[in-house]
Amino acid sequence: MTVRTRFAPSPTGNVHIGNIRAAIYNWLYARHEGGQFLLRIEDTDRERSTPEAVQAVLNSMNWLGLNFDETPVYQSTQLAAHLAAAEKLLAGGQAYKLDKGGAGKGECIMFKMPGTDMAFHDEIKGDLRKAAKDLPDFVIVRSNGTPVFHLGNVVDDIDMNITHIIRGDDHVENTFRHVAIFQALGAPIPKYAHLPMIVNAQGKPYSKRDGDAYVGEFREKGYLPEALFNYLVLLGWSPGDDREVLVRDELIRLFDFSRVQSSPAQMDMRKLQWMNGEYMKVLPSTLRSEQCRAVLQTRGLWHDGISADYFDQVLNVMGERIRLFTDVADQAGYFFTDNYPYDEKSVQKRLKKEGASESLAAIREAFAGLEVFTAESTDKALHAVAEQKGIHPGELVHPVRVAVSGTAAGPSLFPMLEVLGKNRVLARIDQTLKQFFA
RNA sequence: GACCCCAUCGUCUAGAGGCCUAGGACACCAGGUUUUCAUCCUGGUAACACGAGUUCGAAUCUCGUUGGGGUCGCCA
């Protein structure tokens, strides 16, 4: 029998990182086994389900490359099947009608638990059991005639021939109920795997307040889907050796429940960033520049005057300093606007110094006289000035860097000057002289 | 509160009784390279929650304690 897994999100907002990891594990396992990965939208909570939220789910999955097989099932269309199952249970005596009273709600349909102790095997947690007294009957159809989650969930899983249910830890308790329904309906019981939760930096469950918890936010912050995918897989699973940067095909080949952790894991944004850098290193340059340009556009730093050649040079000179796409705006914005901010600390350290203005002025003169303005020629010119003034080249390098970029950190100075070009460099030195030494 | 689950460096983890004076990665610190930053190289700090057992021997097995988490809806 071929393995069939599913991701069954309820579309009620953004896609949480914990949910998407469950989706990833479902996807990985199905691909590992050569089976199918299905999508079911559990949109029966009419109050909260919105088309936008459904689209958010689809977007997140698509971004991460979680392709699904077959047509997605919208749970709201399965109402008749759910109610038919309830009728069957009623007819078989495994369910009964009851007026639980209160607020004049009328009769609902209760599922009758077997009345015995229950147990099921979890692929990650091992054997889980529960005493009969802790397994009370529960509502499967509301008094208004609509099916409850437990019923719909199980009926749909039967309908979709799901063989493995991989979901969050928070469903462990539900599983006893679900197993009972499978049995009552005469359906084979799927295998279960409950994933530990992902907690925030305080070790607490993620809440709305925690940023970074939604898939879309990682995308906006400039992360690569491959990096997030790799990182998330490693959050709760390891291949058993020391490898960490594993491409998708390797993950598919290696993934296995026996190596899934059973304790909760914390996100470490710094490690995620490191991993993103690893993937950034091997990203084809056309994709890299496409994404970088998109960031500049949304930040309002892009304009038509930026030539493809200039843009290429900037990205080239920035090199591996761009670990996130947003770094191009955060660290290299001065390449795209003359109105760049001066970093206060850098100014204090490199400009507000004895002789800095004279040095800048001297360099400006030397640069102005250059016929060709390249990394080599500016390098030569700067060293000549240093020698002439009898100072260390660094005394000139640093002020020039801060003058033309506003910051003390950045690419090698001379290649950077070449990219900026003579006109810009001279104008920026003038501007700096005027602003800080006038 | 009841029931269930979990517990190795700051974080993610390796470890399925002797290979563990506990390994790797990120982060951090120090040094080297780089006239800045980053990269890169070298080195370093840092953990088996606690207590009893079982055993010749326990991070690994058992029990307890403590701490954390999940669930207890006519939400999903």
C-alpha cells in the first residue's frame, strides 16, 4: 500500500512556522516513500476562514516547494459525507443523540467511546495509552446539524486514504478519539507521528506577539526558501551524522521518523541566517540579483537610472556580505542614493579626528586629477598622498570610506570607489566636508 | 487540579551500558589573514536537571523529585 500523507491546515490567517514544519515533514515522508502528499483545507470554521487565508497557505507551500498531489480537498464540501458517517454510527449504536441542555440548544450527536482503555503507537513518541475513565464520549454533530472537527477530520482521512498522519503534538489527546472513530467506522487505523512544538526564544509557545513566526515574514526578510526548508527540517530531526547543509534530494533520501526528536525545539535566528548565507553562496547570480532588485524596489531605493551593469558591479563587490536579500538595502543602500545616512559611531571614529578634513581634501584633489578612475588608480593615488603627507594609508582609507558610504563597514575600498565612479566619489567627499567641517 | 508527554553546551543536535576525560554545528571569546567589515584559518569557553537504585560499569535501564510543555469546547 502506498504511503499517503496530508497537510490539513485551517485557513485562519498567516501560516505559522510550526504548521509549515508539519507540512514539510508530511511532504518529506511522502516523497521519501514514493507516495502521495495531499492538501486538505479545513475551512469549516466559517467565522475565521477566508479566501485570503487559503491563498496564504497556497503561497507559503508554493514558495517552499511543497507541491501536493491530486486536487486539494476543501472540507466544507464534504458536509454530506460527514453527516452520513454520523448516521452510520447512530445506526450501529456507536453514537447517540443527546440534549446536553443549557441555552436551549437541542439535541446533538455524541460519539460513544468503547469504554475500554486505549492505546496507539506513535512513530515518534512510542506507545501511548489512556485509561477508559479519561476517555469520555464527545460531540460529533452539533445541535445545529454541523459536524465537529473530530468527525470531519477522520471521515476525510478515510475518504482520502491517508495512511500516515503527521501533525503537531497538540493533537496527541485527540488521537484516542480519532482512533475510536476509525474503528467504529470499520476503517483501518493510520499510523501516527506527533511532532514536538517549536517554541520561541523564551522557550515558550509562539504567540501572536512573536515576530518571525510566520512563513511570509521570512520571505519578506529576504530568506531563501531552500535555507528555511533545510533549517526547519533540522529543527527536530537530524541525519545521524554531522551533516547539516543538506539539499532537498538528500533530505528526501535520509528522512525517517526514527530520528525525529520528541522534545520541543527553539528557533535560532542566527543559525538560520548562517544557513541562508550558505545557500546564498551557491545561488545563481541571476536569481540573486532579481531578488535583490525586488528588495530595493520595495524599499524605494530603486530607480531607472541604475544600469544593469552598475547593479551587477555592486552585487559583485558586495559578495558574500549579502546573506539576506534585505542586506542589499540595509548594507549597500549608499550605492543607490546620494542621500545615505551617516553612521554616528563611524563618524566619531573616522571623521571627527585630528587631520581628517585635511586628509579628505588632499585625497579629493588627488582623485580629481585622475584620468582613469579605477581600483588600481585610486589605490595608487591614495598611497601617493599618504607617502607625501608621511602618514599611514589607513589614515586616509577610513575617512574616505565613511565619507562616500556613511559607514565604516563595507567592501574593499578601492573596488568600491571604482563602482561608485569618479563623479559620485568627488561629490560625496565634498558633501561630507561641507556637512562635518564647514 | 486531572490525564498525558518531555528533559545532553546559550541554541539545534550526536549519543540506543563500556568506543564519552560526552562529538559536531550556530553563537560567543582569543589569535592569524584581510589597510575596514565580511570571508577564510587556528585555538578556546561551554552540557548529560537532581536524587536513589539495577550493573563490574550508566548520558544511555528503573523509580522518585524538580522543571517545562500539551490536553481537558456543541474551535480547529
